[in-house]
Amino acid sequence: MNIFYRVDNRLVHGQIISTWMPHLRVKTFVIVNDDVPGNELRTTMFRMAIPPEHKLLVLSIDDAAQWLNAHRHSTESILVLIESIDDAVRLFQAGHPFPQLNIGNVHHAPGRRSFTPAVYLSDDDLDALRGLQQRGLRAEIQSLPTETPMDMQRALEAT
């Protein structure tokens, strides 16, 4: 499978374009979020950030589940960008149980604790990840492809 799933609240940004895109040899970007498809400004900004020879799809969670299921066996490299842990859970529950999740950036907010300088998770986030892991998901924290990933199973056991 050539689909890489990443939680990054910034969605498309310089780090994605300069590091993850060449590392994964991405051809298609899929933004999964219920608000972005209706936000013309954000969608336009994301289209401007992605080189024109790459495809960008901006899909609701339900539409993304259907599209990803239809392209599950694609040989093309697809980067799925998810804004939050909650959206990842909703994609999984919408009928697209993906096997692995990269958690790259979740901003600090009240009630969240630091796991890395770029990833802050709440108790609700941790409970949601535990639930997905019980259903077979393997999650890891990794901001850049040059970093060693942190296995979320070990991090969850420590909390």
C-alpha cells in the first residue's frame, strides 16, 4: 500500500512539501476534513503550496473514506493529511480502517501534554488512539522523515 496517513493540524505547509513529499515520492495529496472543502480560501492556499504536477483532493471525512477505499491498492504514492486525532478516528470509523498513522504536529492547547516539541495530546486524544490501536492501528509520532519515530504504544503504556 502506498498510502501514508498523517495527522498535522497545519495540513499542507513547507515541511510537508520540502521533506515528506520527496521522501514519500508523493503524487497525490488528500486533505481529509469536514470544514476545509467548504473553505475556498484555505483550499486555494493549499493548491498554491502544492506543485502543479501533483494532484490535490480536498474531501470530507465520508467522501475521503469512499475515495481511499476505492484507491486502497493504488501504486501511486498518496499522502493523506488529517487535521486532528478526532478526524483520524472519524475516518477510521467511516469505513476506512487504515493500518498506520503518523502523528506529526498537534498544537499545544489547554489540557494537552507534550510528547515531543511538536505533538501535544489530550486525555481524549490518548483514549481515542488506544481505541484505534485495539482495532489494529499502529501509530507513531514523527515530525520529519529524518527523525526516529516514537511508537505510540510505548507512549500510551507510560501514561
